[in-house]
Amino acid sequence: MRFMVIVKASRDTEAGVMPSTELLAAMGKFNEELVKAGVMEAGEGLHPTSKGARIKYAGGEGSASRGPFALSGDLVCGFWLINTKSLDDAIAWMKRAPFGDGDEIEIRQVFAAEDFGEALTPELREQEERLRAQAGKK
């Protein structure tokens, strides 16, 4: 099962405060454990919202607004994409992540093709597989 682990933003991450050498080393060690166990597929930190944008759709068109955005529970400062046997396994792994007091993450399962049932026709399934293969080559 694939899970997106969403790291919530904080005042520090939104202010562009970079992690300490100690935290980077601890995170590198944790990521190495994830990779060696075959769990980690991807993981990255994100720039603050002051360097980003949002697009809101209405009437078939999108309109963009540039950050920064107000600090709220929906802002993200990083992520992992992990593959574990269950949500419980994902939780067990992520409890070991080197975060401090007040830091927060969210774990959400990624949809698999079979989750869509009959709505994902054979043609759409073939298209999805082809696009995944092409994206993986880059």
C-alpha cells in the first residue's frame, strides 16, 4: 500500500528558516533506513508558500494567486511517498521520524487502480499504466 506522508508547515518553515545540520543529519539517517527497508519511494522538503501560488477554478477557468498564504493546518512543507503493508506499518515507521515538539504529519493512502472499480475502464487503465511508465523514465 502506498501512502503520502504530509509534513505540516510551521511558522519557521513559512519564514524560510532552514533546518539545522543536526536535524538534516537525523533526517538523512531516517531516510536511509526507509530506503534500505524498501519503504521510501520519494521524499522532499518544500519552499515556503511565499514562493508558491494557488490556482482556483470557477466557470471552467483557473485564476492564480501568489503566496504567501496565512498559516493554517492545510499548509505543507514537505512529504514522503512510502510503500508499506498497512496503515499501521506506515504509522510505525513515521513515529520514528526525527521531528520535534509541535511538529505534525498526516498519513494518507494513495489510490490504486483497483480502488476505482468499473469506472476505470480497460482503456483508462492502459492509459494510466502508459503514463506512469513514461513519467518514470524521466
